[in-house]
Amino acid sequence: MDVESRRAVAPPIVLAATLGLAAACWAITAWLMDGMDMGVATRPGAFGFFAAVWVTMMAAMMLPGAAPAVVRYARKTGKAGAALPFAGSYLAIWALAGVVAYALDQPHGSLAAGAVVIAAGAYELTPVKRHFRRRCREAAGSGLGFGLCCVGSSIGLMAMLVALNVMSLFWMSVVAVLACAQKLLPAKAAIDVPLALALIGLGVLIVVAPSLVPGLTPPMM
């Protein structure tokens, strides 16, 4: 098979494999998190357990949005197998971010959680956020470089997840949808500014009336 033929075959295979892995990781994450959701007071547990959950969770959340970049890389090289080290190094960056998250996730209440959400909303309005988000949509030379850009783009959202409850499938789903949409869709002030203001408003609500926000208290058995 010549190079052009390989380049034609690689994208569908890589896209299916990437999305299939993400779907499997969602199922595994749900299994690992079963019984762990205790609202904002949830503790991450032992580091080994947290690391297993975090890496699986990052694959579930981030691979769908990263799929176009993985496909572009496979198309450029003409080898479907090239997608594996690209995706692996991309997830390695998120794994390192998990070490930071574990170190910073100290016992806290709704006041601290609300403050983090407010800060996350404010970050959405900064030039730094716009820079990294733009880089996430451009051609990626390596999985490491792409991962660093995506961490820079989604760091506010991930901080929000850790503050609200890193073991919550509800908040995980919310952050995953937002992070994926921002990787796939071009930036538009008509959408991005209201989203940022909504996050800030959510943070204020968590501070003043946490009982009105879902996922902050242990689910009813």
C-alpha cells in the first residue's frame, strides 16, 4: 500500500479507535467512582487509586476533543500506529496535571469551591485562555505540545472539577462537554462571554446558597 493509500485509511481507523477508547474509559471511570461521590467533601483517597481514576477519567474526558488532532497527526505521517504515541504523550501531560491536582486538593467546603469556580469563570475571559484555546485548534507537532496547550486552555475548568468534586460523574460530564466543545468549536464572544459569566454566577451561588446547586452534597441513598 502506497503512502497516499495509507493516509486515506488511517483517519477512519484512528478516529474509531480514539472514540472507542474514550467510551470504554467512561464505563471504567463510572465503575471506579461507584460509591465515592460524597459531594464537595469527597476526598480523593490513596494516591494509587486516585492516579488510576484520574488517568482513566482524562482519557474519557479529553480524547473526544483531541480526536481531530490525533487524526491529523496520523494523516500527516501516513501511519495509523503513529496515533498511539501521540495520544499517549498527550495523556501523559494530563497525568502530570493529576499529580498537581492531588497535591492541591485539600479538605475544603462550599465557600472555597465557589471561589475556585468564580476564578475559573474569570479565567475564561483572559487573553491567556484565548491563546491556548486557539493553539488547541491548530496543527499539533507533537502530543506533548498539544497536551500543554490543552492544559493551558482547560486548566480553569479542571480546577473547577477538582474543587466541586473530582469523583462526581455529574461534574465530570459538565466539564467534559465544555472542554470538548472548546476544542472543536471556534471561539465566539457571543457564546464564550455568557459562558464565563454563567460560571462566575454559579460560583457566587455556591458561596451564598450551596444547597441549590446539584452535586455538592452526598446523593440520597
